[in-house]
Amino acid sequence: MIIFVPLAWLLSVTVTAGLQKIASPDPRIGFLSHAKALESKRLALEQGIEDARATGDAKKLTSAEKAMRDNRVLRFNQYLDAVVAGTFLALVAAIVILCLYEWLLLLARHRKPTLTETVPVWLPDYALAEGRPTNLAGLAALALPLLKELSGESEFERARQKEAIVCNCEHNSIAVANDARAERERALYVKVTEARYKSIRRCC
């Protein structure tokens, strides 16, 4: 009974609102009454077009024809909205009737309750073992690459591999080559860091 109370409330609100939107006598609410009110203005609009043609005022004729087109479009929209709302109400009624039929069969024990849509397929034991929580070593192995990505170290290492920083020992001494390599690495680090924090890739 717990689900029937909110179901009855939703149905009453939905059906009442749908019927009011279709058949309310207030043109501000009902689609059909609004279409009827627009229809009553059609003769006056047609007369306005005839008067504008008789006077030869092009601006007035254009305005009268536009008002006539707007009236026609609005009337069509009101009838279309009424049809759509009626279709939705018919679908709601069909769903409720089918559900009531199923519920009555279940309550009368003429049908067994089916709790699954298809035959259940159970996972093998090895799949369950793979889905168990990761141990501490696995968590640490996952956390280390994540920390390197967050700190920017991984991005710097990728940049170093791309730039292929090597020392040229044929023309320079080992000390000079090490100093040059360190200077290039510092410049590359500054470049990667500025690109990280000044571009749209930054997280904050």
C-alpha cells in the first residue's frame, strides 16, 4: 500500500492538469478555449485586411496580414497542443489499465511474480576473485603514477624524452657538458611548468 498512495496522487494531479489544459473554459488555461477565442478574432482580422487593401496603405496591409498569419499559427498550435496532451493522457490511462490487470493476476495467484527480466547468469569464481578489493601494494602502485601526474613530474619526463636531452662529449669536457645539460633541463622544466599553469589544462 505504500506505493499506491503516491501513485494515486501523481495520477490525480497529472490527469487533472491534462484535462484542464485541454478543456478548461478559461482561454488562459485551456487549449481548445484559447483556439476558440482566436477563431472569434479571425473575422475582424480578415475585415482589417480588406480595409487596408481598400485604403491602399501598404504598411497597414502588411501589419494586418502579419496579424492574420500569427492568428492562424497560434490556432494551429493550440489544436496541436490539445492533441498531444490528449495522447499523453491516453498513454497514461493505458499504462495504468495494464498495470491493474497485472496486479490483479498476481493477487489472484494466476501468475507467478517474475523478479528478473531474463535468466540470471552468475559470474565464475575467478571473476569474483578479480573483483575483490585491491590490497595495499596494489593501491600504492596505483597511487604513485597518480601523484606523479598531479605533481607534473610525469609531464616533465615526457618533455625530456621528447626533447632528447643528451650531452655532446666529443666537443666539450664532461663538466661543461653536465652544466649545459642541467641548464637545458632547468629551461625545459620552466617551460613545462609555465605551460601547465598558464594554459587551460590547469586544474585550478
